[in-house]
Amino acid sequence: MVTAPPLDPLNALHWLRDVGADEAVLEAPVNRYAEPAARPALAEAPVRDERPAPSRDVAREAPRRAEPERPAYEQGTAREIDAGLRPVAGLDRSADLQSAKALAGAANTLDELRAALERFEGCPLKKSAKNLVFADGNPQADLMFVGEAPGRDEDDMGLPFVGVSGQLLDKVLDGIGRDRNSVYIANVLPWRPPDNREPALAEASVCLPFLMRHIALVRPRIVVALGATAAKNLFDTTEGITRLRGKWLELNADGYECPAMATFHPAALLRMPLNKRYVWRDMLAVQERLEQLAGGTHLA
């Protein structure tokens, strides 16, 4: 039996960053590799058990308690662990990435880009998804939203943001006087990950050339990244969405440059409604910037 080598702490941190665990939950970091502190003595004497002790035969025949399974970070390297959690994350996708860049770069229209995605075989998610989820809205709009990946409803209908989170996005748009006819919506991944899991790093990377070409063809005045996955891939950053949101950044998408901002994903707002106030502030800032760029007008 082959025993996996111990996991290097630095590799563990790299793996946590790649899967999105980049923000502390506690007020202070916890060293999981340190020896556990000794359990403090009880203030009170334990209650005496008055029951008779089991016989020697019973005690001898009592089954031994199984040893607890070692945590994942002690069972293999970061690449092996990531490959187990995300089946394609540890594989070499360099050839698929080159194919994606070639197909995306050759597309000069949105129809050609969609056809290129339909021909692309470098992302295994295509095999498990029902439909290609390309985009929705007005490709002539000055504002473009980029989400994470399709969910079940989106996969069924072939359109982004048509489920519960999409309904919330519609309300956000209504708050700034817009609807789907005045914005354009796409995702980092055009195919649904199984069980709506978070996209693997390799999956997002191999689809990124298509997204960047998508933005370059639409040429919006502003791009808004919805959620951590979209922000990290668009801006090539490891910074968490809580720190990143609300900041103006410069996006370079396949040679096309425009201002961009990240904000919380609508699905995250369903879990934490208090964050709606931050999204409202971000959308007001986006609308104000658009009016400045357009001289006080925008696409209705």
C-alpha cells in the first residue's frame, strides 16, 4: 500500500486559494498543524458510575473503535486533493487552452463566437450540460454583466440568470431604471457544472479566452463582475469579493479596455440579504459612471 507524502503547508495554502477559500472566518488565524492544547481539567469531579463493571469476557469482546480518517490535507499533495475534488483541475489543459485561444481569436462576430464554442471540445462540462448558455440581453448595450456559471434553470433554458438569482438581478436592474433590453449578460462558463458546484480553476481558465473575446466583440462601456469567480477570472486576482467589490478597475479583454467593477452575486444576496445595500451602492456608482461616459445618456 502506497502512503501519500505529507502535504507541504505552502501547497495547502495555494490549494485553498485556488478553490476560493481566501478569506478568514475567525478574528485570528488558526494553525491546524499545531499540536492541540491539553484539555483543561474539569472544575467538578466526574459523576461516579454506580453500574457494575462488565465481565472480562464482555470487555474482551467489545469491538475496537475505528480510528478517525485523516483529514484531506494529510492524505496527499495539493494537486492530488484538488484533482479529487475537481476532476479536471489537476490535468494538463495547455493544448485545450491553445485551442480555445485559436477558436476565440478567429471569431469576428457573436454568431461566429457561439459557433466556435459549440465546436470546442476542451471543456468536459460540455458533455454533462444540456445546453450551451451563451448570453442574454442586448449586445448593443453599454453595460455588460458577467456571472459565474449556469445553474439548473439556465441549463434547461439555455439562457443566463433565469432562475431565482436571475429574478433578483432583474430587480436590481429595475432599481437603476434598466431591464434586460438595456444590458448584456454572460458567464465565465457557458456550461453548467454538475450539482451547481463551484467551477474548477482549470475549467474557468480554458473558457476564459471565449469570455474575453465575447467582451471585445460587444464592446460595452462598463463591465460588472457578479461574484468572486467572475471577479477573480476577469481581473486575474486572488483578492476576495468582499474587499474587491465597489472598486473601479481597468479591464483589458482581448485588447479592448474599459472600466469595470465587481459586486456580490445575486445568489449570495439570497443567502445574505444585508449585502443588498452594498450592491445598491455599486449599481448607483455604475449608473453614474455610465452617464458620465455617455454625456448624460444611456441605452434605454
